[in-house]
Amino acid sequence: MSYLKIIRPFNLIFVGLCIAFGALYPEYRIIDTWKIISAILSGLLIAAAGYTVNDYYDIEIDRINKPERVLPSGSMKIKSAMIYSIILFLMGIIFSYFTGSVLCLLLAFINSMFLFLYARFFKREFIIGNFLVAYTSASCFIFGGIAGKNIANSLIIAFFAFFYTFLREIVKDLEDIKGDSQAGASTIAVRWEKSKVMNLCLIPVLAIISFTAYLFIWKGLGNSQFILLLFFVILPLLIFFRILSTRNRVKIYNQISRLMKLDMLVLLIIFAIGRFI
């Protein structure tokens, strides 16, 4: 059970959906089923490896922030977690070969390297860790887009994923500030005062709003889809920003982080049903 719990199975379901979405949106035509399945399996294995190696290098901070996790609780040996992550990374890269795309193979290797470097060096460094996580999140859609020969369409969702994930990573920095500061980390929340952090949060918020307007005005985003995005993505995003600006409690940050993940799923659903409404 520990080997399953450490790879975050519910998060992996979301990763698989993102890759499939990138491959199929908006026509939902499957050109080559096996290539898309290979891309999904590759992405799932690499993401699972990333979660595992992240917990390996995060064990001291997790003893403070999240002692119930697999490694701090002693449910799995630390050495076993590293071996497990290496196996998962290798399997993920191998499956990327079966997509038939050199670009997918290269992206699988690069993402594996980035996830390892993030966990080992950059997670506790100023801003670069936030960018790496945002990039790997967005690249799930691009990875699917390459496998499904749907790159141009996948980039639309990848844009949203990058900025939404970047914002959520800042919120997670605020959430983990106690453990990070005790561990000597140099995250945004540790180095900057709260008002400065919120000014940075404005960048992804404005990017998401501006890109939504751009799609509506110049790219033919439907009226119904635009209204749904306004009420169920943009409005919640502004509410989250307002709450983050006025509250300073770890519990609030944790709740906002969870709601933001849910709101990203809502965004995908809106785009998924867009051509049918």
C-alpha cells in the first residue's frame, strides 16, 4: 500500500487525463490508439517517479509539515523510495519510445531530469522550483499533443496549466513556510514579505484573464464557453486571490491550494464540452 500511496494515485489520474486531453482536444479523433496509450503510461510513470523522489528529498521538511506521509511515518524505507523512483523513471522513458516520436522520447527524458533536479536541488530555491513544476504540468498537454499530432491545440491548454500551476505553487510555498524556513529553504514565501508575494501572484492571474479574453476576441471562443470560464474559472480565481491577500493562515492556504486543483479540472471540463454547447 505504501508503494501506491507515495505515487499519489488520484494525482496520476489527473495527469493521465491531461495527456489524453492534449492528444485529443478539440476534435477527439484518435489517430493511433497505441501511441496515445503509450504517452499516457509514460507520463503516469514519470509523474509517479517525480512524486516519489520528491518525497525522498523532502523527508526532513515533511517531518515538520506533513508527518503523516509515507516516508516520515516510516511506512517505507528511504532507500527503497529512491530505487522505486529510478525504476519508475526508466519505465516512463521506455514507454515514451513506443509513441513513435523522437520528440516524446526527448521530452520524457528532459522531464525526468527536471523532476529529479527539482527534488534534489531546486524545490527549496527561489522561484526556479515554481517554474519547473509549472513547466512539467503544462508539458503533460504538449506531450499528449505530440503523441496525438495535435500540438497547436494542446498549447492552448498548456498555457492555462502553466500559469495556474505557477500560482498554485506560490500558494503551496505559503502553506509550507514553517517547515521551509526551519530547513533553510529559500522559497518565495520565505524570502519575501506577504505583500510582495501577492504582487507576484498578480502576474499569473492577469495572464489567465488576458489569455481568456484573447481566445474570445480573436480565436473564436464560443459565447457559452466564455461565460462558463468567467463564472467558474476567472471569478473563483479572483476570489482566491482576494482571500490570499487578506488571510494569513496555513489552513486557508491549504484549502485554496486544494480548490485551485479542482478549478483546473473545471477549466478542462469547460474546454472539453466547449464544442457541444
